[in-house]
Amino acid sequence: SRGGLLVALVRRADEREKIWEEFAKAMQKPTAKERLMACLDAWLDFVPKILPVARDLIRLRAKDEEAGNAWSDRMLELRKFYVTVMEDLNNENQLAPNWTPQQAAEFMWTHSSVQVWDLLTGDCGWSEENAKASIRTNISQMISAS
């Protein structure tokens, strides 16, 4: 089906760009803080590579159920992974006290989203380096000061 092809297309992009391999490498870092930031860096390096297709899926998802399903398939997997990252941070007592792992994962997912990246680098004209640094700074606020 067309929907199955769209899901296969976006999953193939993940495989081709090795995002899950990069996440696996990041999860080998010695501390939860380092794992969090390495995962974020892997994601932010991946976003510019998928941006053209992601833009289309985001734009089409409101009117095209199959495009929406393809986008949701990838984003649900990413959100689940981020919960794992935040639970890891929480288990090492490094998650700031005002966050639950679920809330922190949702914050990370939204604030490092393709949409935010596109707004910063496209509409606002920020360099990729500035966008990445700003997103990293915002996400790092979830790390406990202790």
C-alpha cells in the first residue's frame, strides 16, 4: 500500500543515515548526562539530512492519513527512546527535580523537533551551529545542578 511505502521510506532514511546506530553509540557513554547530550547531538546531526522529506510529511499529515501515519511511526519511536534516555538520567539522580522522565522526554522531543530546527535555520536564518547550540542549552536545563 502507499502508506506502507511511506513508512518504509522514512524507516529507510533512518537506516541509511544510521541514526539508531548513532543512538546506540551515544548510549555507551559513561554517564547519563553524556548519553543525553550525545543522543541529542546525533539527532541534531540527523535532522538536516531528513529535512526535505520531513517537511513534506509534516505538511501533508493534516490532509493525508498515510503521510501522517508514516510521520507518527517515526516520531513515536523517537519519543519512546527519549523516555528511556530520561529514565536513565533520572535513575542516576541527574534529572532536575521539576521534571518527570516522561515530561523531560516530551520537552526534548518538541524542542529538538524538525519543526523547531526548520524555523530556526530556515525562517530565522540561524546557522546550523547556532541552532544546535541553542537547542543543546535548552535541553541541558533538565539536568540537575547537583
